[in-house]
Amino acid sequence: MERFVATGGCQLVGGVDVPGAKNSVLKLMAASLLACGRTTLRSVPDILDVNVMADVLRALGASVERDVAEGSLSIDVPERPTAAADSDLVRRIRASVVVLGPLVARCGEARVALPGGDAIGARALDMHVSGLAKLGAVVDVESGILVARSSGRLQGASIWLDFPSVGATENLLMAGVLAKGTTVIDNAAREPEIADLCAMLVSMGARLDGAGTSTLVIEGVDELRPTTHDTVADRIVAGTFAIGALMTGGDVLVRGGRADHLEIVLDKLTTAGATVDTRPDGFRVRAERPPRSIDVVTLPYPGFPTDLLPQTIALEAVSEGVSLITENVFDSRFVFCRELSKLGADLRTDGHHVVVRRSDRLVGTHVAASDVRAGAGLVLAGLVAEGITSVSEVHHIDRGYAAFAEQLRLLGADIRREPRGGPDARRDDR
Ligand code: EPU
């Protein structure tokens, strides 16, 4: 197991490039299953989850070639993909559940293991299941495998989601584009990654309206064609560097970052003391003074993203004043607080709230990432803590951040990646 070892006290200064979004590209990869032939994706981030999803597609019969230097991925989908996804692979990433919709739409059957993913809550699938049932599929769980069957073509239907679930919206959208007739998804998720998926589906020949709004209206078509598509920039990676700039008293140009996808985040960072300039090539975040506390409530887009919650709690741990943070999307995201407390953060959790008071100082120690965003939050905290912080379980960070340590080092951070048992292993005596 590798880990990151950071020495605190740096300022992040310089420019960083934002890759395509993890939470988009994994769904775009699934969408390629909707058409026979070769689809090409560009701006593909060099992250672990893309490798796992590529293996999921290979096990379904697709041939997947990756050009890491070019950031492209070519997916050649056969006339008849296999309907059963590899269970071991699917359990490794939650996003893989979005092969369910495309497979049942194209093959009339899909067998997908109940997925894995981050340890951040129960993460039910009831809206995926009830939505597919509305489209005419029969969905059962057989020995831990979700099995969806449709005797003929799926039938368009009106679906009202109880909550604007990202994954359910994506699955039902991808099922609806090949269903017969009109499908309406109301209370749909509005994340930029969903709009990106809609854009790709339209370029494949899908007929749909309402991308980026809470009502998606889809006219099913008989078949789709493969396409070439650029992945939308990763707003969570961009937001992580923006928070890092403010936390460290730095000045970072987030190249390729979409300020329009981070409006509430950049507004909050401005309130906290950052100066944010939007530019044609991205946006720049400068810390003009030490950060002041802000209150944050996470909500589905366009609300404050839950995927920036740990990084924000880390920021609040060094901000002047008292902050109230409320998490409304996942029920276990605060497991991160236990690790951050080991660095000396003053945190008090109560249900889905956490009160953060500025600590006199954070002091480096050994901590462990429990999910991709918790890992990023701990690394940012390590950049401002006194002494050395080591963050283990970095495979979580690798799932969503391409070359995170290298990127931070280019901005001036003192951080390296080392194998467990490396030079600082004696500090890690847990
Ligand atoms: N939910 C249900 N029933 C369902 C579906 C969802 O109760 O049928 C609940 C979940 O349990 C959760 C909430 O609804 O409490 C939100 O879940 P949602 O379906 O919106 O999230 P997701 O599709 O599982 C994606 C991202 C997450 C991101 C959320 C919210 C991917 C692969 N994952 O998850 O990303 O936090 O949307 O924006 O796209 C991350 O990247 O670190 C990450 C966790």
C-alpha cells in the first residue's frame, strides 16, 4: 500500500490543468454500449476508476484501447454485448451500475452485481429499480445480482424521482433513449456531468430535451450510432485546487476549470477571503488574507457539491471563526472527521451537521483516506499542518485524482508518494 507524505507549510502557487471528470467519463463509457461500433472519448482522466470501467466493458465483449498520453479512449462495442457484467469488477466501483440501463435497453437483459464504491453511506438503488420497472423491465435481486429483463423493447413512461439522484437519472436516461415512445424523467439530477451525457447521447442520434434541467423529455429511437465526444472538465478536481489555493495562502490558475460549474463554491471561497478571476482559459484563485469561516450546506447541483465537503471541512479547520457544515446527500461522509481530528482539527459532529472551530494549529501525523474526497481533504490538511503528515490508502485518491501528488508538487507543495515501509515508515506505527 502506497501513501502520500507531505511536509506542511507550503503555498500553492502556479497553474494546474483540470482533466475530464471522473463522474462523467465513467457514464460516457457506459453509454458507448448503446451503439454497435467504435466510440472515441477524449479528455479522459488518467485515474484508476477508468481502468476498472474499461475492464467492465471488456468483460461485456467490448474492445477498449486507451492512449494515456493523448487522454483518449476507444471503445469498440459488438453487435451483441454480453448481458452479464463481471461481479468482481462491478463491486469495485459504484459507477458501474450505470451499465444496467444501456444493457437492458440493448440486450433485453442485464445482470449487474450490487455495486461497491466509497464507504460514504447506504447508497440505495431503489430509484434505479423502480424507474426501470416503469419502463417495462422486471427487476429482481438474485444472489446479490440485480437482474433486469424486458420481454420486448422497453416502453417510454413518466418517471418522477423522489430525489434528483445522479446515478438513477443516468441509468433511466440511457434506458429511455432506446425505449419505444416518450420517456419523461421529472426531478432529474441537473449536474454538468448529466448534461455532458445528454450531449453525447444526442451526438449518437438520441432525441431528447431538457439537458441540465430537472425535466428530461426523451423520444426513443430504434438505434444509436457510435460517436466521438470530449469529456466535460472535472469540477470537483478544479474545486479541490481552488480550496487548496485559499487554504495555503496561495495563488493558483485552474486551467480548464469551469467557473460556471462551480458558482456557489467560488462564491463561498470569495466570502472566505479569496479573490477569484474568471478567465477564458479557466479561473484564478488568490488568497488575499487568511481564510474566514463560512457555513456550507451540501445539496444536489447547483447546490454546494457533497464531493467538496471534506476539502471544505479541512479549509474550515484553519479558518478564523466557527463554521457550520451540513451534509444532505450521503449519510456517512463525516467518517472523514475522525481522521482530520487526528491532525488536531476541532470538530463536533451532530447528525448530518459538523461544527468546525479554528484550531490553534494542525500537527502532522499518520491518517488514512476512507474515500476519494476524504483522501483529498486529508492531503490538503497535510499541506498546512506542522511537520509531516502521511496519508495511507492512497488508492482511494487515485480513483479520482490523476497524479495528485505530482500536480501539487508542481504548485510548490512538499509532497511525495512512497511505498508503505518507505523512509518514513517508522512514523507509522498504527
Ligand atoms: N439514493 C437512493 N436511492 C437511489 C439512488 C440514490 O436513496 O435509487 C440516495 C443515495 O443513497 C444517496 C443520494 O441518493 O444518499 C445521492 O445519490 P446519487 O444517486 O445522486 O449519487 P451517485 O450516483 O451514487 C454520484 C457520484 C458521487 C456524487 C453523487 C452526488 C459517480 C460515480 N458518483 O453518485 O461521487 O457524490 O453523485 O453528486 O458519479 C465521488 O466522486 O466522490 C462521489 C461519491
